[in-house]
Amino acid sequence: MKVIHWTPKENKSQILEKGILISDTWISCSILTPFKNLNRWWLDFLLNDTEYIGIIFELEKNDFPLIHSHWCIDTHTEYDDDFEVISKKRYNLNEILSNNPKSVFADLKKLKRDYEQTIVWRIGNTIDDSNYLDKDGIYKSDDKKIIESGLKLIKSNPKKAEKDFFDNPDFMEFVFEDYEILLFKNVEPNRIEKVIQANTNYSYNDLMNEIKTHYNTVYKT
């Protein structure tokens, strides 16, 4: 699984020489997908004038455990009454594990599985118009039923699943637009496979093809 780390262009020489250092930055990346709009979502979200480049590398065993979730918070910041920063403290992995264990992944297999299930859950959530209400009439998501709805569509109409969901850049952006990966170890320079400009149309299809192959194999009739 490949990921992309966006960084200001001025950091290029240092990164190519020394790698991406955890001492310099909390290493925030996103999973590289076949969709340009999703690959550069965080870059567009920043909405500033800084010129960025994308650093592409492959996740390795030693990168785990890592965080994969939406709107990852890696720093606790304290402010005074005038909203001036008093102090900043990075959360360590154990603190994140105790506060949000579902976002911590021990290996690549579990990360890929969660990525798949997130897509299937969102497909089910999109097509399932059932109202899951508790006894007080408050909406409560029934994840099991929603995933079953997604799997049912994939099984009964795989072409629709590919066209409307798996190969749809707008849908995939809807699913993963604010997701990121947080790493807790340096990325050595020899791991860097490619450096791209912000406007480069570069995507990596293996992950999505692997997911589609998995479901086509499991639900082949």
C-alpha cells in the first residue's frame, strides 16, 4: 500500500537527503488512490499559497502500529484568555490508543480490511433508507445491517457497484475526504519512490483493484 505525504517544496532537498523525520513533523499521509481529487484533498483543504510537493512511498512492516482515521488530532494545545498559545504537547501512541483504539492498526492486513469495510459501510449507508431508531426515537446507526446492505448490492450487481461507487471519484472523496495516516517513525530517504508536483495527475490503482478482486472472488456466482 502506497501513501503520499504533502510537504512544502522548500523541504525537498532535506527530505531526499535525510528522509521524513518524525522530529521535524508528525508524519501525516494519506493512502494513495486512483483518484486525483482524493489524493490531493488535504492539499486543497489547506487553501494557502505555499507550493507543495508530494512524497510517495510504500508502507512497511516497521511503520506499524499507525493511525488511520478522519481528522486525526496529534497535538494538545493550551491557550490563555487571549487565545495565545501557552503550550503544545504531542500525544504519544499509547495516549491515542487509550482514547481512540479503533483508529490504531497493528499491521497492513488489518488496515486494508478496515479500508474495505469503510467503503462497504458507506455504500450500504447510501442505498439503505431504513431508519434505525432506538426506543427514545433517536437515530442510531446499525452498522451490521448497513454493511449487509452494501454487501448485498456488491453481490447482486457488481457492475453497478464498480460504476457508482468503487470507480466513482466523487463517491470515494465523500468516503475518505478527511482521512489521514499518522506515522510514528522516520521514513528513510531510500524508501521514497517518487516526488510529484501538486498539479501532477498521478494515481496508484493496485489497492482498489485488490479490493474489487476480493469482492468479485468472494461473491462470484
